[in-house]
Amino acid sequence: MAEPQFRTPKGTHDVLPEDHQYMTYIKKAVRHRCRQAGYRRIDPPIFENRAIFERSIGEHTDIVEKELFLVSGKAAAGQDAEQGVEYALRPELTAGICRSYIEHGMQQLPQPVELYAIGQCFRYDRPQKGRYRQFHQVDLEVIGLKDPSLDAQLIHVCMKILKDLQIADRLTLQLNNIGSADNRRAFTAALKDYFIGKERHLPEIDRRRLQSNPLRLLDSKEHDTQILLKSTPTLDQFIDDASKLYHTTLVEYLEELQIPFTSNAGLVRGLDYYGQTVFEIWDGSSGAQNAVGGGGRYDGLIELLGGSPTPGVGAALGIERMIWHMKQAGIKAPNKDQVDVFVAQLGPDAKKMCLQLISELREYGVHTIGALGEASLKSQMRLADKFGARFTLLLGQMEVKEGKIILRDMAAGRQKSLSFGKAVPEILKLLGSEHLDTYSMTDQLGNVVDSGD
Ligand code: AMP
């Protein structure tokens, strides 16, 4: 095969039909669990004013410093440069949802407002296994109230989704409480003091982090840093009593809900907006590398974005990583693309009759395809085989004359001739009503119902 002239951009991938089966299945689990728990779906735009991300995630985080995908479309730059607006593709969904909460006055709604989103996110990272420049996240947010029971229930919904996908056993929930903003300020000041005169012992990357985002030292992958941290002040020495009580109550609730977790004092999450509860869902064998999800409490975020002080807690799960785990665990997503009937025909009259026949079968919920080209019957039968059709209906010139049609069971290799009018009822009987793909776009009130995206 010739080398294609164009390929997907680096760090992106086509979601091919095989993977869409997984994606659809995951979305279904998410929608189901979120609806049960009262979450409503929201879709913030794919790109936003870049200041929203910079302000909320933090200027000195990897996501903003290195990975923000700036939109430099000519028209956008031309029109909006006058107003000084610059855009970035969303690296996550929380900031956009909080912007939306403020913009649409959702504080007027009964609190908490529970929202979920499913969609693409973008990070201009160096692509590697499980780390893409375009990927999909499931995102859950509970905004407007603060209580450890909300954190526990949010984690519970995430774990239920992972259980539904049969991958929960492969994962561990890592949990920490990083205290209030004051607690973290006191800790990072103490950490900086400790390192005065000792900076040279730190690896270059952490020397920089010590200045810009000292908390990140705690989850540093650098061996030397980890050793040094054993003799530095620790964050838990600075956590106030209210945060400690919050955490022990959350732990009690998680135990009540029988959610196993690992306490992880080094877990800080890479984003500035978190405070108090933070958690990640790790691969049981490889740990923090390629986590499946993460989240935490962000009580200061809405205020940072210009709203009145409003607490919130959220979580994000990475769809590509969930699919990877499902495949590793040998879990097959249901294949709804199975072809039930292939219609083969020969001659202009047969072709015309087949158009109606195909339409009628589809209307009954039978997945039907027909290659209505000019190919010979033999090559059409080969096609039916390649498509994996369960049955083939065959209408040649002779059959048209006799008012008949041939029905072939592809797996059994048996065929029979029946009158044309019997074809549809016979197929329906053979498939069984439970296998028919029927749905109605309108319910009895004429409201459009869920189309299944
Ligand atoms: P984060 O808030 O960065 O922890 O992201 C939440 C989840 O999104 C992660 O646990 C991953 O499952 C997923 N994720 C984040 N970045 C990427 C990426 N570059 N490629 C694929 N999945 C990602």
C-alpha cells in the first residue's frame, strides 16, 4: 500500500469503529450512573478564553506552563486581537463548567448543582503511551455545597462506573487531604526555608518547582527529591483541625459505602485549584503513571473566576485509559454493528424491489445492508460473508418472475426459497424480537428522547 499523504497530527488518533464500541459502552455507563445520582449533562465549548485555564489551573503548573494548546486561527486572532482575547483548547473540563456556573447564574438553582460532561480535551504534551494531545474525559462536578458526604458520593459514582466497566479491581483509589490555602502557604514557606542553602541538592526541575510551585515537590518522580523529602517538614504537620476532621469524616463515609482506598500523604494533584480532599485512581500495578482518573475539592475556584465564593468538588476519568484497561482485562464491548441481513440482487426489477425490502427490514430494527451495485451474485455473496451477515436474501431475475426470494443462513450454509412477501416475517422470526434494534425518537408526549450519543 502506498504511504498515505496525510496522517493524524502527532499525539492524536482516529476513534475507529472498533473503539467506538468501547466508547459508546463507557458513555452509556456514565450516563446511567450520573442520571441515577441526579447529575445533569453539560457541554462547555472546546475552547475558552485562555485566562480561564491560567487563572484556575495555575500559571506554574505543567498543564498551563507547557501543555496549553493555544488557538491561533487567523480569523480568531484577527477579530479578537482587538479585544485582547486569546483562546486555548480546554485541557480539562472543570474550569469551563465553573465559568458556565457563574455565567448562567446557577447559584440561583437548588444546591448542589450536579453536572457531568463527556468530551475531548487537549494538552500539548510530549505524546507517549496513554498520553495524547487529544483525548476524552468524563467529568463530574458537584458545585454549591461543602460536605464530606458529597466528596464520598462523588467518589462512589466514579467507582460504580469503573465497576460497571469491570475494571475497578485493577485500580486503587489514592486519597489525601491537602488542607486549606493557609495550611499550604505555611507548609510551602517552611519547605522553602528548609532548602535555603541546600537547593543544589535538588534536581534542576525541582529547584525550579521549589520557587514556582513547591507543593509539586511532594509528588516529584525524582529519586533524589524523594530522599530529601524524608527530612523536610511534611504537609500533614500543617493541616488544621477543621481539615483533619473533614478528612476523618470523609474516611468514615467511604468506609460506610465500602469503598477501599489507600491513604497517600504524597498526593497533591498538579492543579492549583484543589484544596482539602484530593484523590486519584491509579493502575494497581504501575501507580501514578497513567492514572485513570483524579479529582478533588476546589472551594476557591469559582471566586477565582469572578463568582461569589462557592464550594465545589469534581472528578475526571480518562476514556482512552479506561478502554485500555478494559482491553487488558479481556472485556469486550457489545458489538451493536453486527449486520443481520445482506440483500443481494440481480437485474433492474430486482434492484427496485430490494430498495423497498431493505427499507422495510430496517424499519423493523433489522441491521440491513445491500450492495446494490452491478456486481455478480457470486461476488455479492462473498461480500455478505465479509460483512459477517447472519442471513442473505437473494433476489435474481428468476425469483422476480416467480414472486419468490432465496433466504440463506450464512453460518449453516443452508438456503430455501420462499414467497417474496414472507421474507420480512421470516427474518423477524429467525432473529427474535429481542435482537431487533428499534427505538422511537419521540415519546408519547412528543418530546425528543435520548438519541444515544
Ligand atoms: P488529570 O486531571 O490531569 O489528572 O486528568 C484526569 C484524567 O484524564 C487522567 O487520570 C487521565 O485518565 C486522563 N488524561 C489526562 N491527560 C491525558 C492525556 N494527555 N492523554 C490521555 N489521557 C489523559
